[in-house]
Amino acid sequence: MILSDLLGSAVTDHDGGRLGKVVDARFALDGSHAPLPGALAEARLEGFIVSPHSGTSFMGYERSRVTAPWPIAQLLRWRHRGAFLVAWEDVERIDKRRVVLRPGFRRRSPMLP
């Protein structure tokens, strides 16, 4: 499966309740050493950003220090109000165009420092 297949997918809780759509993915770089000089360290999927009101990306405005241009930052943050990061371990299964979360999943902040 490739990431573009998941973007825009519906996200539901275990009982089928609608939570929003996958608008982005969050990755972490593991390790301080790249396999080859000039290459990046291994990337690991941390989870998905779920937005209940919009199917579009934050376009980088999930970074807390990005505030300009002010009207765009405010508009995108308003459109994504209630958005959350769901950890990969909270994903129960992925069906065709739907991500189902496990019972007791935790909503995490989508904001980056």
C-alpha cells in the first residue's frame, strides 16, 4: 500500500462512528546514522493526521511557529479545528478507503514544534 491510497480515506472508530478523513501522515527518523553518507536515516510511520472538517492538508501550518501570512494560517487552522494525530498502534485495520481505529484509541495533538 502507498500513502496516496490512504489520503482522503474515511476514519472511523471501532463501532463505525465517523471521525474524519486522513489528511496527512507523520513520520519519524530513527537513528542518528544514515545507511550511506548523505542519505537520511530510516523513516518510521508514527501515525495519521485526522481532520473532522476538511479533507485537505495543513500545508505545513501544523507547525506551531508558522504564523505568516496570518490570514492563511488562521483559515487553515480553523478548517482543521478538532484535527488530531492517531498513532499507528491505534489503527485496528485498514479497509478499502477506510481506516478503523481500535477501541480506546488516543487523540494526540497534530501540532509540531
